[in-house]
Amino acid sequence: MEIVDTWLEEDRLLPRKQRHTGVRIFHRLRDEHQFTGGQRTVLAYVQKRKSELELERAKTYERLEHPPGEAQVDFTTIEVSQGHRMLTYKLLVMSFPHSNAAFVYPTPAENQECSLEAMKQCFEQMAVFLSVFGSTICLLPSYILRSKVSGN
């Protein structure tokens, strides 16, 4: 059943709806490889192999490394109920995976100008936080952010 294993391995790269079913594998074996066994035998084998492949995939993972001071920045959208209306807000989220810290700033849109202004505001929030609580994290000098935002 080496050919079936090959098909199942190839299927892992395909979208779920394009993968072989057990019945389709049986028909291919019968039509392309002159298989004379029963459909139930093929279905049982396919079910067993798919389970084994899922277990193999579940065991493999890659450890993520998050050095101190490294940040991830992305926009997100939230909906807030105010009165009887749903309001939509854009937020820039700056997170630091090493420490699980995050800073959030609302923006009117998702563009470069808004992202730079929001990052500037997040860095200012961090400076206040660090002045109150102290830390060994090194931040970018504020003049770099000001020059990018203002275009100087």
C-alpha cells in the first residue's frame, strides 16, 4: 500500500476539499493498479494511516524564540456596543512576546501615517511605564520616531 501512503502524504499539501476520500482511493487502486481487494479493506487502511499521519504532524513543532526587546506590530479591528449601535474601531497592537507585554493605540485607519503615529504613542506609553516601574529594556530614541512621523 505504498502508493496509498504517497497519495495521503501528497494530500497533506492540498486544501481539505481536494484531498482523496477512502472511496476515491479504492477506485484509483482498482482502476489504475488492478487492485482486487475489498473496499472495506482500503477504507480501514486509509482511516488508520490518516490517524497515524495526524499524530505524526501533532508531535512536530518548532520552538519559537523571542529575544528581549523584539516587538510585533499589527492592526486589529474591534466592534463595541454603545447604546444600541455597533461601533467599529481600528487598533494598532504592539506586543513583546518575550515578556507578554502589549501596548494598544486606536487609529482612524490602517495606513502608514496612522501606524507611525500609533507606534509613537505606544513608545511614549512605554516611556511612562518604564519611568514608573523601571526596566532594563532599551527603547529607540524618541527623536527617530518624531522625524519619521513629521517627515523631517
